[in-house]
Amino acid sequence: MKKSWKTLVALFTAGLFIIQTPITVAGAAVVDGEVSLGGITAALNRYYESINENETDTCELFEISFEAPENLALANVSSVLNIRKKPNSSSGKVGILPRYGACIVESVENGWAKVTSGKVSGYVNASYLITGEEAVELAKEIATLYATVNSNVSALNIRKKPSTDSKKVARAVAKERLRVSKEVVVNKEDDTAKIWVEIFLNDDVDDKAVAYVSTDYVTLSYELTWATEYTPYGPGVSDLRVAICDYACQYIGTKYVWGGNSLTKGIDCSGLVQQVYKHFGYSTPRVSYDMASKFTKISISELQPGDLVFYGKSSDKKINHVGIYIGNNKIVHSSTNYKGVAISSMYFSSNLSILKCCRILDKNK
């Protein structure tokens, strides 16, 4: 029987241990289903052709699990929890934790917890934290599976179907994160006998298209959402623009819902823009393409916080995503890639290009 055996691998990613343990299964070409791992389930199946037709096939099943770090806490808020420089509510903000955002508690004193979350360290009101075993169990339920392109891969082909003979529909670069739609795809017709992961192809594309990458070139891990740095919007930014950006950032963590219009229950990219500007008395179209057609076009170099950045495939130039620029080459947007409202680089996707930038407010407002 032909076998391939890999050593136990333990990786540390964003505060979560990822453990991959191989198990050999004989007598089956494909093992379907998932292995339950304390509330987090996933299975990777590797199909091996037998040396000759008289031998059985084997399959290695890799269990993916994670162990929550010590002193894990989750933000128990409906919108966002501010991380502050000092342990009082009047201190300046250094970071933002979305609903159920994760942090590590270092100490608690006088009702304030000193925490670290991602690159952010500061203080939060301890009464808004879920801690202990409750936090661990909830973390297992909300963790999201990502495929991260390995650092030694300069460019990874993303294919229309799970086969090396299938059409290339996009490329991902080293360390790029791809949100997994389906953990395991084994295509017996693919003579390379690879295991494939189904990923969401285009962020915020209406058809919610999926595509496939080989697990030979990615690392799979369950991840929690960590804090984003509170970004000042730059010198000379008007009070109105600051207020618009602040208001949009209040809803970081709201889940992505295609066609959604609720800033708290679920919203999509253009819905976020419409609802934020509606709060300040501005009317916008509902669809990103129509927004781009209505408002004043500006160059990237002219962007100010509160302006809009529109995205689409460079191949067909069709606009299908929009974000609100908040300065420092960052946007706040509702994105399937981030499972909802989040702050990210304005160059967040290798599959979508910036097609247009527009201004709703007058230049001097």
C-alpha cells in the first residue's frame, strides 16, 4: 500500500494553535464529511492512486483544530468596543474591537482590563468582556476558516474547477488570505490527486462566485477577529468628514448580508454607504454602480476621508464593490472577505481593482 506520512505540525497564527494530525484510512478512495473538534469542524482528504489495481487506495485525513490562548476574552457589545490609551472613558482611542472581537487580558484593575489584540494594546471596560470558558466555547463557534497562501509561493493559480486542467480565473500572492467556502474537495478525475479548497473568488460580487486552490500551497487555519488600530484621519480633515468616518466605524463587525440595509443586523457594501450618508442627510443610490455614475469623479491622489472608492474586475470594468475612504490608504466597507463591516487596506483584494474614486461632499466640506 502506498502511503505518505507527514510529521505533526503545530503553527501559531493570530493567537490560535493550528494542529494537523495525519490519520491513514484504507479501503476508500475518498473520505467525506468532517471530524468534530470541540465545536470546530474540518477535514482535509488526500487521495492517493494505488501502485497497481490490486492494491487499495489510501487517504490521509488532517484534523484542523485550535487551542484558544490563555486569558482570551471577547467583546460583548452590539457594535464596537473602544480600546483606550489609559483606563478611563475620556482617554483617547487606540483601537476598535468589533462585536465578539478577541483580545488577551493581561490584568484587571478598578473595572478596566489591560488588553492586547493583534497590534493594539490598551484598556477596555471589563464589564463588556466575555471571559473564561464561556469565551473559549464561543470562540470555537465563531472562528472562521481561511486559506493563507504560503510565504514561499510567489503566485498561486485560482481555478474555476478543482483540477489543474481547469481554467485559471485569478491569482493570489504570498500571505494573501482567502476565505474558505468548503473545506474539502477531492476530484478523482484530476490525475494529480490533489486536494482542493473551495474559496470565495470575488469579494462582494453579486453572484458570490467560488473557485478552487490546491492545499499544497496554502495553510488552513481557524481565525478570530482581532482589533483594528484606531486611525486618525489625517491633518486638516473637517469635522463633518471625521463624523462620517467615525459613524461608519461604529458598525465594524456588523455581518455582511447581500442586499441588507441594517447597520446592526446585516448590510452589504453599498447599503453601508447609503445608510451612513443618510444619517448625515445625504441621499445616494442603492447600488454601487449607480453611485459611481452619480457622484463627482476624482483621482486617487485627491481622496479625502469620507470619499468613495469603487472596485471591480479589471477585465470587464464593471463596478461591484464600494468602500468609504478613511485616510492612510484605508477604507471601511462591508465585505464578504471580512464577513462584514471592517477596516482594511484600500488595496485589499488581488481579484478586484480600483476602478473609480468619487466625492459626495463638496471639496471644502
